[in-house]
Amino acid sequence: MENTLHIIGGGLAGSEAAFQAAEAGVQVILHEMRPKVETFAHQSGDFAEMVCSNSFRSDDSEQNAVGLLHWEMREANGLIMRMAGEHRLPAGGALAVDREAFARGVSEVIRNHPNITIEEGEITELPTDGNWIIATGPLTSGALGESIARETGAESLAFFDAIAPIVYFDSVNMDVAWMQSRYDKGATEEEQKAYLNCPMTKDQYEGFIDALLEADKAEFHEGETAKYFDGCLPIEVMAERGRETLRFGPMKPVGLTNEHDPENKAYAVVQLRRDNTLGTLYNIVGFQTKMKYGAQQDVFRMIPGLEDASFARLGGIHRNTFMNSPTLLDDQMRLKSRPNLRFAGQITGVEGYVESAAMGLLAGRLAAAEIQGKTLETPPLNSAMGALIHHITGGADAKTFQPMNVNFGLFQPVDGLKGGRRGRKDRYKAYTDRAKEAWSAWLNS
């Protein structure tokens, strides 16, 4: 049926696209290869399963670009943001979720929607007829990836994503670790104590860095080059860039006071964030790794408080593919060579759960409008959505295109700032005020 929208991939982008189109009254067929065809990273057959982290990052819609994106998605009746709110965990100023409950919640809505039909099984070739959204994410199957490469005439770009380990809370030594959010950030006492903190002295930190650098690492297949997205670097790669890199990154000690020894400042601190509602699982923040499993356990148990840590999941690494979207996609997210095909999610060259879901939201709305014979312009450049889609469909330099998180560097400068140059806080507030006005006008148009 030409009035039916087919979507390949039931991740965050595909689920959001299906929901948006279905809510607009379009009949949707969602194609998902799991659980029939498994991947390295997924552990269930649920839709919108989060595999690398359980965090959607900052929820501050006045001072943070990703928080602004949260706001825009909520205003657009976004399913992913609604489910994130329903399954939220304490995480200071960040939006973190119980990942299993979140995926189950999204799956329940998708499976029970009257306008959505689920078809399980792998799609191995780009379809030639009908209206399609390809939202297969970073783990696009080999066969479909090859089909995309043949159609685009370009060699597939790729980088590597790493996954952080998860620890059982009852294996953490709380005589050493303590609960506190950085700078006590959070509206409630629970939010202010949302993170587990493990302190290190200078000698412990130096020994830890030595162990990281010497540990056995995962090897790549012949001919593959290890290229990483900077926002998801393995800790060993960061350590290789300089011995102090981690101490100014995920292990920075600022804004934290050890309740067991408040007079002494830790040289470095490892933070763990709650991973489920029960508080039985914690993931090690920023500790994506390519170390082999045995090495991970030895190295991570060097962290004070984790000497006897038991791991629910160890870290890992997988290949992540994306398109050169500025060359291949038009401003409606359609493949220029075959306009019946839209792309959404990480495969378009956005990075992060929120950005992927946001591109799914847009693709679903744009596709639904086209099927219904309507004209829907892309969002204004001054909105977070508009800035992001503009970047991936033409704003970025195609020769150097790499996956990108939403950030204020993608926004047009704000003119007419009183008193010359504003401070960052005022400048960001001006960006978000302007974006909210633009996004609201687009939604109501």
C-alpha cells in the first residue's frame, strides 16, 4: 500500500518515527530483525533498547543544547522523552533512566498502537517501492549496510563505539565509596546523592593509569582502522593521550567531598551512576573500554571501593557505521538518488540517544506529511532540531563530516546582545529562548 509507511529498525529513532507517523494517522509497518537476528550489544528483543549508557545527558533546557532538545521533543509529544520521564532515575541534573523498564515501556506503546504493525525479520536490501525510513542505527546489519553502500556509491564510513561496564551495588565497599552528585546538584536530596564516588590518591591514580596502558586490548580485523567518536572514547585511548587526561575528564575530582575523609581532597574520583530503579546496578561513568574481559576485572578492581566488585556486564566495543549525509540526503532526510527512502538516527551522522530519537521524530513527521499529501517544511534553523538537521543535510563540510552531538556551535549567533559580548550563561539563555519560540511556531504552523 503506497499510503503505508515502512520503518526498518526498532531502536530509539525507529520507535519515535513509528509513533509520530502513527499518531498522525498513517499506517506503519515496523520491521525489526531482533530477536530473530541478534547483535553484539543488544540483550533483549525490546524496542528502544539502550546499550551504551542509561543517560540522556543534561535536562537543563535553558543552559544546555541537549536539554533544549529534550524540551523540543516533549513539546512535540515525543514518545522517547515521555517514557524517559516515566522511568527516570536520580542523576543530579542529568536525565537517566532504568533502561530495561524504559525499553519495556516503549515496546508496550509501540506494540499496542492501532496504527502500527510489527514484522520481525531482517531486511537485507534497500526496498525499491513504497515509503520507507531506514533507522537501523550503528549496528546496521552487514547485508543492508552493503546495499546502502552500493546505492550511495560511497565507501562506508565507520567508527568504533565502546560500552561501559555495570557493577552490582552490593559488591561496592561503602566504607570507601560515598553517595554525592557533583556540586550537590539536584532539586532533592535523592538527586544530590545520585552518584557513587570512589576516590583515588595520586599513587593509586598513577598505578591505575599504568595498568590501563598495559592491559590486553581487543584487536581489530585486518584492514580496519580504529577511529572513535570523541564523545565516546575508550578510557585507554584517553589515557594514551596523556596521563592527566582522565583526571580532567571522567575522573575529575572537583565538586566532590569524601564523607569518610572530608579534610583530604581526592586526586581523582571514579563516578558510578544508578542503572535501574531498584538501585541494584550502577554503570561506571565514562568508562567505555576495549580491554579484554579478564583485564577489565583486574584493572577495575584497582579502583578503591571496587576491590571486590561483581560485574553484571563488562565493557565492549563494536563497529558503528554512518552515512556522509551532507552529500547523500536532502533537507527532508530523503536519499537524493531514491527519494522514497528516508534515513533517521545515528546512521545519518548524529551522535547520542537524544539526537538519534530527535531525527526519528522529524523523519516520522516529514514522512507522514508527505504520505498525506501535505507540505511540511523542516524546522527553523534557530531551533535545536533545525540546527541539527541543517548540520547533517548540508551545513557540515562533507569532506570532514563526522558524527556530531547537538551543541550551541551549530546555532546561528544571537544578534543585538546588550553591552557587547555576553557571558556564556546569558548567551546560552538567549539561544534557548529564541529556539523555544521558533520551535513552538513551527509546531503550531
